[in-house]
Amino acid sequence: MVSRRGRGRPPGDSDARERIAAAAMHEFGEHGYDGATMRAIAARAEVDPALVHHYFGAKADLFAEVAGFPVRPDREVPAILRERRSDAGERIVRFVLEAFERPDVRKRGVMVLRTAVSGKLTGPLVTGFLSRELLPRIAADLDAPDAELRATLVASQVAGLIIARYIVELPAMKEASMGELVERIGPTIQRYLFD
């Protein structure tokens, strides 16, 4: 007779979470976002695959945690798009700026962006994450034949905003108020999305 596992946490020892995170970093580093699998991560960590899901949820959640993503645009931006569309561009810009005005988010977000832009290993990982988890979710909410391009244009505009204001710290961008940036950049994102 086969014994079935009961509800609750799958069996694992006390350092399993840390081993899973370390294994995930290795797998993502060796195989990229697309090539790394939850089963391979579990095998490398020597844990039951269910334990990986217990601690981290989906692959995107695991990657976001080990990569240090301070916010989850793959969850937040599609939620914004499902609300009223008339000011979605402004709400996306406001979401990004409000997140990056928090010192903890800014510190980690700048680090992730810098390594993504300059790192030979990290760049493809972040690209894989965005290509698999964020851009298709935005595109799915758009009723347009060029939805993928529109989603990518939004991502490029937001990345440019973050780089100009928080990494390069261009004086005019750094000194502009959040309201002014929302007012000026929001319509551009709105146009990319719906016009």
C-alpha cells in the first residue's frame, strides 16, 4: 500500500530553504531563467520538489527572491491594466515611482538593474524573467495585433525612467516631482498601451 503525504509542509530539514535558494542561483546561472526547472533546483538542493513550491511558490517567485527583485511588476502591472484603462499609463508610472521612492526598494532595484545591464550572466536572467513573466501578461491584456511590441515599449520607457532618475541621476529627472513625471510620462505609456 502506498502511503500518501498529509497536508502541510513537505518533509525537509531546517536549512532546506537556504539550500533551495543557493541551488536556484546555480541553476539560473547555469541554465538561464528558461532552462532552470523547479525539479532540477530541488534535485540540486536535495529536497522534495514540493518543498521548493512550499517555500517559494512558482518559478517566478523563486527567481524574484533569489535575484533580489524589490517589487513584482509581473503581478502589479497586469493588475493595473485590468482596472480602468483611461489612466493606466499614469498609474503604472506612479506605481514605479512610489516603489522606488522607498529606500529599501531603490537600493535593491538599482542593484538588480545595474547588474542586469552590465552583467553577462545576470542580463539574460532578467531578460528571461521579463520575457516570460511580465511582457506576455501585459500583452495578454491588450487587444492589439502588436501587443508584444506595445508591452516591450512600456518596459523600455519604465526602465529608462528608473535609469535616468535613480541610477544615472540626471539632474532634471532627479529634481522633478513625482506628479510632474506621472503627468509627462504617463500619456506616453498610455499611448504605447492603447493608441
